[in-house]
Amino acid sequence: MSVEIDNIAVIQAPLDTYTVEKDNFIGSINHSIINCIDVIYVDCQKLVSVTSSHVSLLWEAMQLCKEQNIQFILRNVSNGVYEVFKVLDLDAFFNVEQDSCSSMEHSKTGEIALSVVLPYESEFRPNVENIIREKLKLDQYLKNTSISHKIIYEIETIFYEVTTNMRRHGQITSNEPIKFSLSQMNDSVILHFEDSGVSFDLTKHEANYKPDQAIKERMKNGLGVLMIRKMADSILYERRDDKNFLTISKTWNIDNGK
């Protein structure tokens, strides 16, 4: 969806980047460029969470505007989404509307929460609706713990990225579920994923991505593996009985949630 007023276009960022929504988004960008729009605002209000494909799509749209000397500005960017830009060292490249976001709070001062993370298990079919539904359930579960907002967002981003990659690249049929569990081990939250898709070992894919590297080279190396590796503290992978077993740990401070 897009609105054009006085040489300014406002275009909604798509929730799903692997459907017609992506084509419509890029189509709206190109339509605004053809109409000689001076400024294009991309409204990110609905992007509560993002995957690497969202970041790549926003980058593609920004480059299209840059080639035509059109201002490209992101508005209504959530704190979490901006944190992802920072993790990927892209915050200096995206023009985010002033006061659109701020640093995420680390602690949950004044909130009553569990200092121990109880085991959590889930099993669901690999489609967009189920992944989003499960992420929301995970969010509600984690908000009842003393884990900080920032760490919760990173856990959810890892979940969203991994399960979306399983759906997109794992060649899983609609009848083959993704199994997910979360537990605590000392000062770490352990995320465990199981699926019957094609083999993909995150630990063998180098994240050849450096902050001082040319931005085009960074984008070519792919952002998904990098995003997971920079947010996780450890990653273990095993292929067994034609299934993938991925275990990711995320450290947090039990005393103050950080």
C-alpha cells in the first residue's frame, strides 16, 4: 500500500518478503520513482520483528531510490528492528526518521517476573501464519521471565530467522512439523530446533562480514547466518536420521535480566 501527496510517498513495508507482498512493495517504490517523487517514506510500523530478508529488501529499495537521487526514509521503526540494524552494522546507512526509535531497555524494573526459565515446547507446520503465531506465543512466554527486553527480542529474532529459513530453504512439506524447545542451563537460554529439511550446518558457514568491508560485499555474503551468529553465544548442529538438530545458546544475567 502507498500514498502520494505533494511529492512525498508513504509506502508500507511488507510483512512477508517471499510472496506477492514483496513484488507489490518494490512495484510501489518504482511507481513513486517514475512519478518523480522527492521523498519516499517506508512505514515499518507493522514490522514488529524482521528477518534478514526484510533487511535485504529495505536495502534494495533504498538503492533504487539512491540511484535516482530520491530521499529514502524509514519511519515508525521499532526499537528491536533498529537493534537488528546495529547488530548488522547497517544503522549508519539507513536514514531513520528522527525520534522514530530509541535504545531498548535492558531491565524490567518494577515488574514481577520469573528468575528461572521453565521449559517451553512447541510443534508447528512450516508456514508463515504458524511461524508468526508461534513467535507471538514465545513472546508472551518470555515476558513472564526476568529476561531483559533486549535479550527477549534477540531470542525471538533468532527464532524467526531460523524457522523462516527452514520454511524457505529446507524443502519441508506441509505435513512435516518444525519442533522447537526452550530451556535454561545455568545463565544461558537454550533454543533447540528440529526439522526434516535438507541439511544446512550454520557452524560451517563463515560469516565473512566485516564492519569496514564495502557494503555491497557485505550484502552479497548474506545476512541471515551473520544475524544468528552475532546474536547467539554458541551454535551446535547435528544431522541425524535424516533430520536437522540445531541448538543455540543465549547468555543472560539471572540477577538483572541482561
